[in-house]
Amino acid sequence: MKTNRRGWVLLAAAAGALLVSAAAAGMKYSDSRAFCTAFCHGMASAGITQVRSPHADLACNDCHAPHDLVRKIPFKAKEGFRDFVENIRGADVPFRAGLETRDVVNANCISCHGVTTGDVMLSKPYCTDCHRGAAHSKKTPISFREAADD
């Protein structure tokens, strides 16, 4: 009887590990440019411009979703559903980011670039107020860029 219970525990642990691995792989793929541009007709141009930007090595949700998993999962579910509905409706693209998304993107900008921004961030509420096209612009050397280059 004890061996049978041990077998069930091992089977449950293996199934749990497999489930967690599959969920992690799904989360990683659904963060990627490949996923966003393949499943959202309106994101193709954003994907193309992001490839040419200084942020080309980042996944879409490195900027567009919270980094901590507890906030990320419900945020992605809500925003993914919104994007799905907008795609079905044939809404104009790109979709306007909601206030929560703007706050998330801003927090992610600061998490990576906070050391270099200093007190400059006190002048405007969002990084994108001045750096609108930072993640979706052509690769232009910094020495040739204007603050608001698109």
C-alpha cells in the first residue's frame, strides 16, 4: 500500500512539474514579438518597427506588461482579451493604450533606465511624452536622435 501511495505522489509531482513547465513556456511565447505579430493583425507594423529600434532584443511584454508574475497574469489576461475584442471589431490600429498600460510601460522604462533619468522625469508624467517612438523607431545612433524622435 505504501509503494502505491509513493507512486501516486511521484506521478502528481511529475504532472505538476510538467504543467508548470508548459505554463512557463506559454507565458514566454505569449510575451514574444512572434506571438504578438502573428495573432494580432494590428501589431505587424509595431513588430517591424520594434525590430529596427534600440529595444530590438526585448520581447513585447518586457515593456508592455508588469514584470512580477502576480500582477502580470491578470494584466495579460485583461489586456489580451481587450486586444482580441479590438481585433475582432476591426478597430483602428495601433490600439490606444489605456492608463493602466501607460503606467506599466512607464514603470518598465524607469526600471531599466532609472539610473540615467535622474530629475528629468519630473518634467513630464510619462517617459513616452518625450520619447514616443523609443521602442518603435528606426535604429538611429543616439548622437543623431532628438528627444522626441519617432
